[in-house]
Amino acid sequence: MPPRASASTPRLVVITGLSGSGKQSALNALEDLGYFGVDNLPVALVPTFAELCRRSEGGIARAAVVVDAREPAFVAAFPAAYARLRELIGEVRLLFFEATDDVLMRRYSETRRPHPLDAAGRQTRGLRASIQSERTLLMPIRELADRVIDTSALTIYDLRRQLGEAIGAGRVTRMRVLLLSFGFKHGLPTEADLVLDVRFLKNPHYVPDLRPLTGKDAAVTDFLLADDEVVETRNRFAELLAFVVPRYARDGRSYLTIAIGCTGGKHRSVMMAEALAKEVRKLRFAVRVRHRDIAK
């Protein structure tokens, strides 16, 4: 049985396992958490890499590396390298990723990439046989792991949650929120996760003195907030975000983009984005505001 992982957050996480099991996704998640990530590092260099990280001044405090069967000598070289690694840095976590044969077959079919054990220069055996051979080949490495993670039925958000638990960090990252104002006449922002439309509110564009201003100017803000419908809209949107934003975070997201649109992206959407940013900050999320079309 794999040893029980310590409760402390590791300085170095070693990711390994079956090809196609989600190791790259795990590395990406750790990078979101602040780890310095390296993919496909030769096993012989892992202790050297760890030592360089340890000696770095104000540099790499936490790192993650992926090592696997893409390196032909991986299985033979890993146990000694891992033992040396634990001598150098005690705060090490070894995670082994796997999935069922059918799931791995489907993933390889979707990516159309060759399996490492069926690639050029290595014995050709076919995809299913390569998967089964790799599973047997890596069994000794699996037994060394602090945690085995089966990704067969995991979404990317489930994977992030399990990864956070495996390294003792809870959720992998605290979600960051972007409030993005825009003008519908300039096109929808493709990066938006949630779009709010404020074109039904009264428009400062039709007030000559306000037309050259933006929703960041006090005169525009005062004009809009003098309307009870604008205030009610802000409050109802704030209630909506108070409900949905924590639930997006619960799914393990790193980022959430909330787009607020008016016709031109200069007045109403800008004011509303600024107002809603204050509401989201009350939920204890990091918030950034960007006004895409304010200068158009």
C-alpha cells in the first residue's frame, strides 16, 4: 500500500502514471497554485533539479515535475532517483495517475497521438496492448506513490479538487474573477463565462453633457443611480452573483469572466461592472475589472 502523505504542503511534487491519464492537466493545476512546472524531465536530472530549486535564492520555493514512460529507462532509473530525492528534500509528494483501459483508448483515439510504448523506435504492439503493458511495467512505481488518482470519471474540476487534497492544499486555487464591460455592437467577448445585458437601462449617450464621459465618471454614475430601475438591477445582479460565483468556485475553476454589456460599452456597462466588482469583493474573491470598449 502507498504510504500516507504528510499533512504539510510539499515543496516538490512528482507526477507520474499511465500515458493519457491526465498528468499534464495535473501539472497545469499545480502551476495555477504557484508551483514551477517541468514536463518530461529525465529521471536522472530530477535530484539535480530539486537541489537547484533548494539552493535558489528567492526563486523556486515549490516545483512539480512529470516523469513517465516516455523515457525508455524510466522504470529502471526511477526508484534510485526517487530515494535520492527524498534524501535531498523531505517535503516530496509522489502522485500516480491512472485510468481504465477503455478510457485511455478513447482519449488516444481523440488526440490521435501514438502511445509511448508504441512509438517509433520502440516495440510495436498496438494501442490496447501498449496500455496494458505500461500498466504492468509501472506497477512498482505505483506502489511507491503517496496517492493514486484514477481520472476515468473525473472532470477537470474534479481532478483539481482531488489534486488539492493530495498535496494538502484543499482547493487547488482561489478562483479569480474578471468583470468585463463591453459593447454589443462591437461583438460578444468570446472568453465570457457569464453575460449580463444592461441595454434596457436608460442611456447616458442621449444626454449631450454625458455623451463624451464614461461610466467611470461621477456625473454618469450619479445620473444612472438616480434611477430606481438601475439601482434595482444592480441589486438583483449582486444577488445573482452572490449565489453563482461561490458555486463556480466550488467546481474548481481558476478563473471566472463575467461580462456586462450595453450598446456601445462606454456608459452603462462600465458603471455596472465597477459596481458589481465591489459586490464580488465582498465574497472574498480576487477581482479585476476591464473595460474592453470604453475608448471606442
